[in-house]
Amino acid sequence: MSKVRFIILLVLLPVHAVLAQERTLSKEEAVVKALENNFGIEIAKGQVAIAENNASVLNSGYLPTLTGTANATYNNNDTTTEFPGQFNDDGSERGNISIDGAESQRYSTALNLNYTLFDGLGRFYNYKRLKEQYQLSTLQARETIENTMIQMFTVYFEIARLTENKNVQKQALEISRDRITRSEYSFEYGQNTKLDILNAQVDMTNDSINLLNTEQQLANAKRDLNVVLNQDLNSQYAVDTTVVFIPKFQIEEFMEKAIANNVAVLQTKTNLTINAYDIKVSKSGYLPTIGLTGSYGWNRNQNAPSAFLTGAVFPGTNSNVGNYSLGASLTWNLFDGGSTTVSVKNAKITYANQELLRKQVELEVSRDMQNAMALYENLLKIYQIQEQNVFTNQNNFERSKEQFQLGSITSIEFRQAQINLLNAQTNKNLAKYDAKLAELQLLQLTGQLLNIEL
């Protein structure tokens, strides 16, 4: 086996072996895998879950608080009572009174209920604010998902482009191999020189190297996609190279509603609502707070025996007490040093700044959409031109091939026709996927990226 044929087999055989094992990863399946497995999306889902918990009634301040307490105390005392300088009626010295092992026990339990009837509407607006914060978290998660989809499709279409380029380069390598065979036969029959064989071998070597480089780039791109999809880095698959563009009238309809659907604009509007609630929460400091309290308690005391000055010993006593109470309170901070006034003023300034930010974002989104639309239309035209260019170069190559086989043109001229066709095909592939990515980015700006079938 010649060295040239060995190189061909070295390049082609592994490719056929891999293709035989690969399955097709559709766009829909890639989207599902990204939504289920991507780390960034999983983190975003966790943030939404936290915001949902915060927006529940359990975190609103509307529910009362109920606390329970219990205490137990045990004492064991040895007591000696002395009467220094004191005498009995008969003149004898008065003796000490000793009480050993005097036990006393105390037990108490209580339930305390506190409920705020009115706090100046602070918790009412704070609860609404938490609901809006949850909506903001869902919008932020949506933005993460959209960015991940763009990232995923960027890599997916890069794999598709390299796959098509690989097929084109395989065809070029096959043509170069046929040239070598034809040149060897022609040389044997004295129809050309050794130089034609050498030129064909050089071209085949270059085609082999280009194919190997493309396969390496393709393997790297697949690993990049495996990271986005959070799957085994060595997973092997083919991708769908079919590209369907959305009708222009449908994109124009999307653009008309873009300001109402763009995720960045929606986030600024939600932040504006949150800031409006912040103002009302701050103003609640001007109003009083009304609360209710209630309690129920039980106490048991077991008192130890005690000695009187008369010398008598009073036996221990037991007592049980149950009690309950209800109360209401009114608290009105008539003057807090001006902190509430400052809070209200700052909240109003924040709201005004957010309103300016909303206008700025809407203006920037409008600009970005117009730029994206212009870029998309331009890339679509380039793709159409490249398609025609491939058709022209294909015809030129077929005619050059016929003339080369007839000996009317040189191998250099034939090779130039082959290179022109190869460049036209790879440029068409690049233009096709660039246009599709531009379309996806335009759909993201209009807020429709997650609402269409790709």
C-alpha cells in the first residue's frame, strides 16, 4: 500500500467508524436537555423558589405569633433558726429551731399570643412588594434561560457548520485521491510528467490536514455543547443541519409587540412597581400601630415548711393558679427624628431614577432591535448570494473537471476550480448559520425566543 493511500485510510476510516455509532441530537432534544440539566438554569430555578417562599403568607407578617414558655424550680433547704440572747419563760436559754430537707417546688407554663391588627399598611404593601419580587425573579430566570438557549444554539449550529464543512472536505479529499490515481495512470502511459503526480499528492495532503483540523474543531465543539447540556463530555452524536427561517411578516409582528415582551423592559417595569411599593412602605411609618395580646398561664407552688419567731413551725403549703389575660395596644411614633421622612424622600428619588432607567432600556431595546433586524436581513441576503455562488462554482467545477479529463486545462487550473467550489460551499455554510443565529438574537429581543418552534 502506498504512503498516499495509507494517509487516506487513516483519515477516512475513523470518520466512518464514528458516524456509524452516532445518533442525531435534534434541536428539540437539545432544548429539553438544556432546560433540565444546565447548571445556570438550575441555579435560576433555585432563586425563583426562594422568591416564591418569600412571597408566601408565612413571610407576610399577617399571621399572629404564639409562644409557649415553661419553667420548673426545685429547692431543698436545711434551715436553722437561732435566737441569740433570748430566754424561755423559765429563764433557760432559748434553743435553735432546725428544719432539714425542706423542699419547695414551683411550676409554671404560659401561652402568649401577639397579633398586629394595623401597622400603617406597611405589611400590606410589603406583601405586594414580595409578590413583585417573585415576578422579578421569574423574569431573571427567563433571561437566564434565553441566554442559555442562545449559547446552546451558537454551539449547536457551530457543530452543524463543521459537520457540513467536514462533508465538503471529504469530497475534496476524494477528488484529490482520484486525481492521484488518474495522474499515476497518465504517467504510466506517458501522457504527463511526474510533476502532476507530485502536485496531486500535495493537494491531497493539504485536504487531509484540513479534514483533520475540522474534525478536531468538531470534537471540541461537541464537548462545548456537552458542557451546556451538562452531559458526558465524551457523548457522541450528530446534529440536525436543517435550517428553516421564520417568515418576515411574522418577525415584523413580533417587533411591533417587542417593548411589551422584552425581558429587560419587563424587569425595569417590575422594579418600578417594587419602588412604588417601597414609597408606601416608608409612608407607613407616619401611621400608628395597633396590636392585640393574649396570654394564658398556669402556676403551681409547693412551699416548704418555715419557722416563726414564736418557735412554731408552719407547715408547707401548695397552691395552683390559672390565669388568662387580653390586651390591646396603640403605638404612634409622633416624631422619630425625621428618619421616616428621609426614607420616603429617598424612596421617591429611587422611583424617579428607575423611571429614567426604564425609558433608557426601552430606547436601547428599540435600537438593538433595529440593528438586529438590519443585520438579520443583511446576513439573509448574503446567504442567498452564497447559495447562488455555490451553484455557479459547481457548474464551473463540473466543466473544469470535464476539460481536465480531456487535457484541455492543467491540474493547477482544475485545482483552482476545486478550491473555489470548496470556499463557496464553506462560505455558504457560514452564512446560513450566521443568519439563523441573527434571527434567534432578534427573537430574543422581541421576547419570542421561547415561544416558537425552531
